[in-house]
Amino acid sequence: MNSEAIPAARAIYQKIAGNIARVIQGQPGPTRKLLAALASGGHVLLEDFPGTGKTTLAKALARSIAASFKRIQFTPDLLPSDILGVAIFNQRDQAFHFHEGPIFTNILLADEINRASPRTQSALLEAMGESQVSIDGENRPLADLFFVIATENPVEFRGTYPLPEAQMDRFAMRFMLGYVSPEEEVSILAAQQTQHPLETLKPCVTLAEVLQLKAAAQALRISDELKRYVVDLVAATRKAPGVQLGASPRASLALMKAAQALALFDGLEFVTPEQIQELAVPVIAHRLVMEPQARFAGVTARGVVEGILKTVRVPA
Amino acid sequence: MKTPPFLLGATLLFWGWQSDFPLAGAAMGLALESARFIRARWEMADAEIIRIWNFCSLLGLAAAIFAFTSNEGPATFGKMLEYPNLQNSELAGTSSTAAVIGLLRWLPMIFFGFMLAQAYSSRTEFPLDTVSPFLRYRRQRRLKRGQPAPRLIHFNAAWPYFVICLYAASAHAATEQTFFWGLCGLLAWALWHQRPQGIGRLVWVGALGAVIIASLFGQRGLGQLARLTDLADNYNAQWLARFMRHGTDPAQTRTAIGQIGELQMSPQIVLRVTPVNGAAVPTYLREASYRTYHAPVWYAGGSPDSFANIPETPPNSGHWTLQPGRTNHTLVNIACYLGGYNPKDGNPLGVLPLPVDCEHLEHLEAYSLQNNLVGTVLAEGPGLVIFDASYGAGTTMDSPPATNSAPGLSDDLLVPDKEKPALDSVIATLPLAGLNEAEKCRVVSQYFAVHYQYSVWQAPDKKSPALQTNETALARFLLHTHAGHCEFFATATVLILREMGIPARYAVGYVVHEPAGNHYVVRSRDAHAWCQVWNGRAQTWEILDTTPASWVATEGKRLSPWQFVADTFSWLGFQFAKFRWGQSHLRPYLLISLVPALGYFLYQIIFHRRRHQPAATGPAVPPVNWPGLDSEFYLLEQALVRRGLERRPGESLTHWLAQAGGDPAVAGMDTKLRELLGLHYRHRFDPQGLAGPEREELRQKTRACLAELR
């Protein structure tokens, strides 16, 4: 990677982040993570209380990029074909014609993903893992930029279907937005007094620029020692007390890629331990299956990963 | 903010002078002030400072325990909890005050180690976290939660130590005047260096002078007030006659003669008697003797303050000679409670039960010992005393019989007129003609043994002439009932002998007869009264106990089969009392048990051994020779760790340096350290590594930072 690619890629990141900040105020951390997932080719699960700006963040990102954007509101009666598409028999030419579903897009917002049935949720599996869908025995590749932002509400369980472990593993990151400070909330009120800033938000980068950002992140240097550190962190979750199922090598991969993207955002040419530590919880925690006893004892997956971060010796 | 030169040395000298530790004060002052001339300094990490502080705190705890137990703190507090009255609360307060004052005097010595550490440390100030576990806990908790750590506050221990020294000196002011002027001088010295710049020297001196004069008057006023209260406290006439008692009163004893009904006696264990070297124990342990009978009370006679001090020779040896010149070697160990209290100073006070021919006492930890002319020994000391009494046949502690001619003494031959008819009628029946005094005594004894019975029951007899005439209860015993308890027998014997012209006294005490393992227990119901008769030939008092021996068996029958349960609790109570009154060796054990802990801390401080860090629970990193491990940045890290800025296993260098930014040692070096860290990270984590000139830059910058740190 030439030395100019990094500042250029960083500039793309800054443009998107700045554009999003016009809509989502006081959330630089989640925006940074969201863009790290985008640049590393992962998908994101936003889990937070209603009204904290999950959908707005996803929309703001979609609008900031001159790319196609689709939104699916997940409901219990949603069918896999409603996502993937369906082949309809055309009597005129006596042939089946495939009608692409909303998944054939660049950025997909899967709103309240846990409201759909597991069957429908699984329809996303192949798409998220392999960037292609198989319909009627035919493989249909998705766009070069395929980014899923799913949201779910952690407090409401009636009429919901918790995401299966396999699907959770498909998400590169899961994080929360959290409530903003009173001052920032006041400025949100002021900004939306007349109209929502989202309505005036214009794309600031092209699809090609985003692909350039992804390529730059992928090419960022990471030392073997830090790869080992990533593996050590993930491996430690498999032996941690209270954890029934630890994180998979897919987690190591996601953590390394996301750390590369973050280092790029920081203007570095190589990854440092700080980026790995910053992303360890959002990348690893949601993949852990906790033992019921540990769960009842108040042990959380987040706590387990934080504990591992403290005990595993960090390269210095 | 440093203290003025030599101020601490002078303050320590002053403290040593005022607190009677002049040598210690001078040595400590010299050691502290020498730091101004010695250039060598210790590189101390926070962990070392914490250890020194813990050592000083432990020393303080040991000193507090020592001071508290030395001033009978457990005893007074135990008493206060048992009997929560005003007097006991005051006693507990007094002992606590004495302990606190003792501790205050030692404070400069206790914290000297910490002060010395600062004086010889390369750091002029210590973080407040090192002396506060709470602050350390708060910091760790915030770091654990990922919140920014609170800013480190540093302090100079010299000023608090200066205040501690002055406070300690005030706890034991040698004389009011020297302390006052010394305190003024030292405070003026300290304040002179901190005086506001905008104020003239004369104005400052004038203001200080005014404050000193005002405080001088204030102190004089307080002194006068204290003198008045002392006067009130010391007004306490005839204290001996007024002390509150639960046990035997040396001045008088009220008998149960004349009472109707059964005499109830408690089976509670009051004494524990242990033979020493296999010797037999004395049967009778006397508490007091009395001379004058005025039914139903026996009086000791003489004035209440007729007690004379018995010297402890040599002082604090626990050896008290009651009869100089005798050489008896039979010993008996006696444990008894001092049941009363001296109203003057609140100390336990009581009559000691002793063999009548006791010669001296050993291992008796009493504050004072007094005896009167009738052989009663009064002890003031802890609530429980355990001692050895030496005894043997021979003279007794009592004065020889006195006559009316001796001033201030009652007659040992005095018989109340109203008892005489009954006594005479008894004497008339005795075959006494031609007998000497010893034979007469034997006849009297036989008379009681043959014609009288032991009984604790006195029946109301409506037909008795006693109700119709003025016949006394004793006369009724002698002439009609012929049955009574020991007080009847003893009183009757004393009066009969006196009536026959033989000097006799009424004695009370205990009979030792109940073995319990390797010792004897004496219960409250073993209390006994007997007659002491004067043997003119041997010039000594002898015991004449005319109570039928069946009284012991009679009392034994009244013992409950469940008595062993009560005895077990009594034994436990006795063991607790031994601890409570400092008669056990628990206190030295307690203090000795602190020695290993103190030694451990000392070892840690001297040899810089760190406590074992819990191993990282993560997978062990194989010993791979990762690139960049030769970075000079590690020297810088080590230097900062030596200053107490330790890095946890999972803490990244960026986070660690951000935390270390609060330390004054690295204040102002933030930018340089960040640049250096950038180079170090490239050297370590960039697969391309550093180019030659950049590698050299890393070396140079690290050296510069190290030099700046030093």
C-alpha cells in the first residue's frame, strides 16, 4: 500500500463520520465502530432501547454514501422470500422471472430483526456470510458493498425470537448507542425543531470511495505478535469460567479486520494493541453463550471479555 | 511546601524533652536533619511507601493494644458492660484516656519510619493514595470500570509529622510553662517562613505576640479551673470507712443470730485454693477478726483508719511481708476476687482470705496492701488476685490481747451484760475447777460437741421464754434450742471463754474441704465463723472451732446434682476473669503474635520483595522473540515503575502513560512521551519496522527522557 492511500482513506472516513455527526450528535464512539465494521466488511447489530437513534444512525450512514439502501421492518409474518426475492411465473413468456428482494442492495437496514421468525432470520445467514444468495438452485451474488445494519430491542421479549448463535456469529460487532448527555439532547431538540436533519443529508462519498476505504483497511499492516494477541484474547473466552460456548475463529478474523480499519481511522500505517482492545468487547462479547448459572449469578459476556482484557498480557 | 531547615529536628528535641524521651528525641532529630547533608537517596516506588505506612500502622496498633491493656482497658470495659453504671463508665473512660495519652506520647516514634523514608527518598512528596486504602480502592474501582482515574494528590509528610510531634509533647507536658513557651517558639518558627509577603515584619511579630499573650491568659484561666476541680476531687475524708463492698467488711460483720428460718447459702465458687509443691492446704482461711459483740453485730473495734500500709519489698516484686522475721516455707496458692471498690479511685478493693498464721505473700499483683490490728488484710488491686501465701505454725498476724488501758482498743475480754446470765449458767455446768486455760478450752469444746447440734433452721417457738422475757437469741441457743449454725457456736464460745477470763476473738472466713482436681474450691456456703483464743503460754492466737464437724456434711447434702453445670460456668467465668484482670499470660501472647507480622513488613521494606502478583489467567505466551523487544523504551518504563507507576498486565502503554500523566515526575513530558511511544510502537508492531535514523532517534529520545526523569 502506498503512503498516500492511508491519508486518502482516512479522509473518506472523516467525511462520512462528519456527515453522520450532523444527524447523530454525541455518539462519536458508535459511529467510529459502525464505520470500522463497514470498512472491514462486517455487519453490525445495534442493540439498544427504543428511541436512542439506531435507525437514524443506519439511515444517516446510508444517505452519506451514494449507494442503494433498503430497509426491512422485521415482523413475525415476514417470509424469507420477502427478503431474498421470489421467482414469479410469467404467463406471457411461460417462464419464471426472479424478482430481487430488498437484500439486493448496498446497505440493508434490518429493523427489529428479532421480531421475525427464525426461518426468516436464517434467510439472512448465507447473504451475510458469503455475500450471495441461493434461490431455486441458482447462486446470485450480492453487490461488492453489502453491509447489514440490524437493530434489536433488548428490553422487549414478547413476540420476539432471539437470534440463533450461528446468526449472532455472522455479525462482526454488536454495540449499544446509549443515551446522550442532557446538553446533547437539548441540541438534538434544537436541530429537529423545524425538520429532521436527515432529510437534508446529502451523500458525501461515492460507492467507489467506500470500496477504496475497504481496500485500504484490508491492506493495513498488522504484526504477527498482535495477531497472536487477538487469538489469545479469543481463545481465552473458550476457557473462561461461566462461558458455555466461547468465540469462534470468525471472531478472531473480525477483530483483526476491524482493528485494521480502526488503525486506518487513527491515521496509522499499522495496528497497535489499543485498537484491538477498543474493539474486543463489541466484536467478541455477543458471540459468547453464557452458562445459565453464570447468567443468573449476574455474569455477563461483556464482563467476561473485560476480565480477559485485563488478565491477558498485552504486547507492549 | 517544605518545612524550614532544622524545624523538625528542634521539634523532636522538644518532644523528647517534654515526654521524657530525650535520647530518642535527639537521635530521631539528628537522623532526620542529617538528610540535609547526605546526598544519597532511595528510589521508592509507591508499593514500598505503602509497605512502610502499613508497618507504621501495625506498630501503632501494637502500641495501642499495649497501652490499652497496660491501663486495664479490657477490665474496665468488661466491668462497664457487666454493670453499666456511672462509676464504671467513668472508670472505662479514665482507662481509655490513659491509654490514649500513652499512645499519643509514642506517636512520633510510631510514624518516624515513614518520615525518615520521605526524608531520604528521592521524592519530596508522597501520593495520598499510599496512606489511604480508601483512595486506593476508589482509584482501582474507577480503573476497573474504565473511568478516568482521579488525579493523584501528593502531600509532604513533614507538616503532619510536625503537628503530631507537638501534639505528642502536649500529652505529657513536663511543666506547663516550658511547654507553652516551647510550643509558641516552634509555631512562630514554622509560621515565620509562611508569613504573607504583603505584611511588614513588625506587624507580623506584633500580631503573633498578641495571640501569644491572649493564649497565655487563656491557659492560666484553665489552670485555675483545673486546680479547683482537683480540690473537689481530693476532698474525701475517711474513704476507707465508706468503700462499697460485696464481701467481708473489716469493720463489722452482721451475724444471722436471732433470725428465724433457714439460713440460705449460695453454692457459688468464691475461692480456688491450690497446694504448692504437694503441701497440704490450710483448713481455715480467715478474712477478718472482730472483738466487740453487740448483738447481732460483731465490730472490729478501733477506728476505721486503723489500717497500716504493708510495704512491697522490693517494689513491684509482688512480695509482701506480713510477719517479718518468720521463715515458713509451706505455700498455698489462692485465687480470690476483690469484691468492693475504693470510692476514691474506683479500684477494686477487698479483704484477702489468708491462713491465720500467714507469713508473707508472693506474686500478689496488688496496688497496695494494708492490715489492721486484728489481722485483717485489705488489698487494692485488680478485681481478681492470684497469689501464693506462705504459712506455718507459729505466731499470727493479730495483735496480742489488749486491755482497756491500751488507748483506742477494745477489750478482748468484754462480754455484753445482757448475755452474761446465760453464759454464767452454762459455765456453772462445766467441770472447770483446777484446770488451766488450755484444758478449759478443751472442756468448752467438748461441751458443745456433746450437747449441741448443727442446724441452719431456727424455728419460731411461741412457747419459748424468749418471747416473754428479754432473753437474747444467743441465750435461747445456749439454754433451750441447743442447735444453731456456726455463728451461734463461734459467738457463744468467744463469750464463754471471755467470761472465764480467757481472751478470745470472733473470726470469719472459709473452710477449705472440697477437692476439685488438683485444687480445692471454696463455695460461698463454705463461709464459716470460729473462735480465736489466746494461748498465753505460746503467746499466740489459736483456732477453737466448736461448731460440730457435721456442718460440712450438712452443707454438702444441700448441693444440687446439677451443681457441676454451674461449676463449669464458674470455671469459664474464672478463666475470663483471669484474662480480664491481667492474671493470665494472654496479653504478652497477643503482643508476641504481632511480632511476626511486624517482622514480615520489615523484611518486605528492607529487601524490596514484592508480594506475589496473581499470574495472568490468559494463555501463556510462548517465549517467542518478537521483533522490537530491544527497544530502549523499556528502560523508561522501568524507571517509571520504580517510581510506583506500575503497569498492569492487560494495560496498554497508551493508557498507562495517560494515567501516569498525573504524577509530578512525568508532568510536562506528555508530548515527548507520546512521540517516543509512537516510535516504540512502530519499532514493535509495524512489520516494516524502523529505519536506521528513526531507530537512532528512538534511542536518543529515550535517553533524553530518562535524563529528564532523573
